[in-house]
Amino acid sequence: MTEELAATPPGHEDDVAKLFCADGSLSQAVAGFNPRQSQTEMAKAIAHAIDARETLVAEAGTGTGKTFAYLVPALLWGGKVIVSTGTKNLQDQLFLRDIPTVRKALNVPVSVALLKGRANYVCHFHLERTQQNGRLTSRDDVGYLREIARFIKTTSTGDKAELAKVPETALIWNLVTSTRDTCLGAECQYYQDCFVMKARKEAQQADVVVVNHHLFFADVALKDTGVAELLPSANTVIFDEAHQLPETATLFFGETVSTSMVLELCRDVQAEGLAHARDGADWAKVAGSVDRAARDLRLTFPQDVVRLAINQIAASSPFFPALENLKEKLRDMIAVLEKQAERAETIEQCRVRAIEMEALLERWRAAEAPIDVASEDQGQVLWVEAFSSSLQLHRTPLSIAPIFNKQREGAARAWIFTSATLAVKNDFQHYTAQMGLNDALTCSWPSPFDYDKQALLYVPQNLPQPNSPDYTDAVIDAALPMIEASGGRCFFLCTTLRAVNRAAERLREEFAARGLGYPLMVQGEAGRTELLDRFRAAGNAVLIGSQSFWEGVDVRGDALSLVIIDKLPFAPPDDPVLAARIEAMERRGLNGFMHHQLPEAIINLKQGAGRLIRDETDRGVLMICDPRLISKPYGRRIWQSLPPFRRTRELDVAKAFFQSLELANLPDIPLHTSMEEGDGEAQD
């Protein structure tokens, strides 16, 4: 363990040790529980932070048992607790399985509530409106609507996760749930029966509330604008999967307005105007003028995908007059809505949305005034993102640290940040600087797995540089012998969707030509959950995916024995926010690559590598194809941050792993002897 931590108060230290020992409460109540020193130490550290109302950043390797390590002290001594997770799946797992298990083992009478974003709860009003308008054209949607109507009569929560018959990704959910913009609030006839309000009330009253990061930061952002607090005040806040927080917080502490939002408003204005004030205006004309202005704004960028900072858009670009035209048309729409707002609450709601949208556009344009990017704490990035059918305007903070620190300045409470991937070579400086956690205590516990016997890191030889046009094909050529040696059972993780598509194309061809019967599953061909279920069931499949499969995926046992990573996961160089952050760092005399890009890539790579070994019986090979891991001076810093697998560059050694009973029988061949001499600071 690495640490910067004072001793745990004696009372709690003894209690924790007794609870986690071989004959303690957890061993007696939880089937298969085995005491782990790292888990006990982590629980003691969290108990100390809770007792002292301190901030703790805790990295715990896979298999440590961090969930129980934070739940035990939280339920016993945490007071009012918020537990925030990175995914809804983990949120459900905590609420339905882990917390009830620990609560029963400890015999503590704590009340627990599950709180999700409003898009997860069926809305009575929107369900009724969708049933009445009869505009569904898909047979699937008609059937799904019937299932939802039956579900709402029997459910006590309205949580769509309980209705397995309707896929979570089905478009019908958009029509039967509300958003902050489309919720009627206390004016709604169903307010007393509202599932969102019921969930929030239960959260206010509960001892422990389980949320996700998106909801937590949405609440923080809303409180900044004076909206009533959604989450109860807490004595202890615990972030699991805390490595996701910088990106999530950046999303919510910034602002985004899109042409899709404008088009949705236009559809609602026309529908509500015709329904409640048909004689009040030419609603098709009112909505149509704004609709055309939004589409014209998108067409100012002819390319399909564009990411540009505002200073990269030429002053003579048609974008700027098109933006002014959209604002003008929105103001015309607002004037019409103001005259008709009294005729229906839904028209008034459209008026409020139009005002907010026009204000967002105005703030975005006004924020164009020059900023001092050297002042990272105060700076912001204005940028445009264009897709095939929509355009988004973003205002993103260069740093979330001062905003998040403001949130933490309130009542004294414990803040716990935990994940398997927070540090770079046991150094937390990158993460704590991002989050503004300068006062944090930091701890790290390695995984209890015997990586030396369970896993091998293989870096193939003679691959071209990643910027080579034939790079993905070269990776496939290097990967095929390993895929055959492992009998499929492979995750092929790519850094771009283009690489996913090329890898899928090549592997289909090669499997057919070689008579290999490995089922091939590709991200996008089905939902993530369905693909993973099929992968586990097949037992010899190859799954190709990008970012969504790098983390939050748990495949244990023989179904997964090979993880291939095509490139080191450096952020795209065309990212305007990344470019602005690097510029701000370099103006302060820092190396943007070494202080930001490299640590980010290492943390992401650790997540991808973490897919391989999930328990004590797993065995497998991690194949990282990027030659920069060997050829660049910073490569040593990268692989030293990975789990301590045996390492080789020899294909025969890597293939032999799958036939060996004991990895200990294989030689440990160094990746590159010159890498032992120093870290270096060269970049790619």
C-alpha cells in the first residue's frame, strides 16, 4: 500500500478488523467471503476519513473488494450517505445486491433509496399523450407502448429498468418519459402520482442514497442556478468509478445547445399550438421559420463531422450570420407564444423553453470575448461540433477544479473517491489536480491477484507506427496467430470506430478463409448488454469494440482469455478542449503532453487492461500492439503503471501461454532493456 494517511481511530480500527476477519460478521453472513488484507486496510482508511470528515482518494486494484470496503464503514459510521456510481448497472447492483448483503451482515437498520435521472421513470402525462395522439408507425413501438401501459399499473417505482420486455434503447421511451424542459411540475394533473417526485421524496428521507455521476453533477449544476436541491444533504459522499468524474463534471459544468433541441421545440410548438390555440397563430409558419433557421445553421458546415474551436471558424463564415438569424427567429416565436401562453400550460412550457434556448445561444455568442487561457481556473472553450444531421454549440470550462471545490466548501463532510484506475505509477497528482482535491489524503492498494502466474503482457515486434495508413491491417496480421492460439475468447479493443469497422471487415475475411468458426461480434450490431451475453454464452467468440467496452465490462472464466488493444488511447488531437487545456498548461510552463495527455492515456489503458483478469482463477494474455510502448521514452512509464504481468515480445512465448499449465514455467523476456534506464519526456 502507498499512502499519505494518519492512523485510523483505535475504536474503528478494531471494529473494522473484527468485521473483516475470518470469523467476523462478513464471513458468517456472506457466502464465499474471504478476508483480504488490502480490503481491510482500505475499510480502515475510509472509516478514518468518515470520522475526520476528510477527503480520501483511494485506488484499489481489481479483486480488492472495494465495494464492501466502503459500504461497511459508510453504513456504520457515515451518517447520511450518498453513493455515486459511474453506470446505472452498478447503481442497480449496489441497491439490489451489495447494500442489502452488507446491511444484513452488519444488522444495521439503515434505509436505502435508489435515485436515477428523470428519463428513467415513466411519466403518466407523456404516456397518456402518446396513447392519445396515435402517431406511432412502428409495430414494435405499438407493442412496447402496450407493455408500458400495463407496467405503469403494477409498478411502484416506474423505473424502466424493471420492464425487461421493452429494450432500454427503444425510441418509445423518449415519448413516455419527461425531461427538465418538458416536465409540467406542480401544474401536472399527475403530480401526486409522479414517479420522479416519489423517488426524490424517498431519497430525501433515506439514510443512504444510491445515484449515478450524471445525476449527482446535474444536481450540482442545477443548484448553481437556484433550482431546488435534488439530493439530500449528506455527511458522507462516496464516488465509485471515480476516474469518470473529470469528464462527467466537465459535461455538466459546461453548457450545450443543439439544433436537435431547437427542432424538438419546433415540433412541440406546432403540436401544442394546434391542440390548444389553433386560431391563435399560423403554427406551421411560426415553427417552420425556426426549423429552417436551425437547419440552415447546420448546413454552414458541409462536412459530416466537424470539431472546431470558435477561433478556428473564419470571420467570413456563413456560420455567424446563420446563428444571428436563428436567434432572431426564436425571438419571433417567443413573441407569438407569449400571446397564447395562458391558453394551455404546455404552451407556456414551450415559451419558457424557447426563452432558455435563446438565452443559451446569446450566452454562447457573448462568451466569445477574448479570455486569458493562461488562467486555466477561469477559462472556457467555445467550440462547435457538427454531425450529419445536427450541430452543437459547446461552452466548456478549461478546469472543473474551482467549480467542484466550491461545491465542497459547504458543510464539513467526508468525500471518498475510489476506482481501480486513479494513479499513474502510484502518483495521484494528475487526478487530484483535475478535481481540485489538493487537500486529499491518498492511498493505493494493489490487486491481490497473482498476476505473475495469471497473465502475460505481449507486445508484438515489427509493427509500423500508428499513423501508418496500413496500421490496422498490420495489427490484424499480428493478432490472428494469437486469436487462433487462444481459441477465440478475445476482446479486440480499438481506439476509433474506423478501426472497429476495418478490424471487423478483415477478421470476417480471415475467419472465412481459414475456416475458423469463432463467432464475431461487433459494437453497434446490437446493444452492449446483448453482445456481452452472447459473448459469454458462445465461449469462443471474438468481440470488437471501442470505448464502451474498455471499462465497466466483467467477463470472468474461460470465455475471455485474450485482450488485444490496437493503440495507446491518446485523446484525438482535434479535440478543441484538449488543445485549449494543453495551451493553458504550456503558458504556465508545463509540458502538456507529460502532464495531461500521457496520464489520461495511462488511466484509460489501465481500464482496458483491467478487462482481462477479473478473479483468482482467470488466466490470459494482454496484447498491446502499439510500438510506442517500446520505442518512446515514455513507454516505460506506461507499462510500469499496468498490473505486474510477466512480459514478452516473442510470439512463440505468448502462444505457448495458452498451452502451459503454469506461467511460471515460461521465461520472462524483458520488453526492452533500454527502457530500464529512465522515463524520458519525448512525445510521439
